[in-house]
Amino acid sequence: MYTMLPTDVVTRLALPTPEQRTVEFANGQRDVWPLGEVRIRLADSERTTVFLAGPAGGRPLLGAVTLEEFGVAVDPNHQRLVPISSFFV
């Protein structure tokens, strides 16, 4: 759901992680990871979004919240981000 940044990246960028969040994996296992906010740029847009500090050495992952904040979705067939329409429920 949230963007994940490896702890080594969080440390290198000196990002504060003032909160903790319980995360649950697909196998049901749970863990507690640090949570913070980071400024991210995609193309010509820049936003502040929530991130979780995950295991060191991993790949950063854009979460659903961040993708929605930027108004994009993943096109897995073409391996790219595509614009989506905003909607209200």
C-alpha cells in the first residue's frame, strides 16, 4: 500500500522516521517497520508521500498510495506508468 524504501537509502538521505507501522506480508507474517514522509518526483510532478523503511539492500517500490497521489497506474504489459482519471466515491 505504501512506498517502501530500503533502510540504507533512508539512512543515506537522512529521512526521519518518527512513527512505526505494523506490516503484514502475503504469507501472514507480521513485522514493524519505521514510517516517514519523503518528497518524490515523477516526470514533471513532485509530491510528498508516506514511506515505510524496509530491509536494507532491497529495491525501492512505489506503493498504491503514491501512485494514486500522482494519478498514475502500472501497465504491467508495457512496464510503464500510465495516467488515470481521478474519481470520487
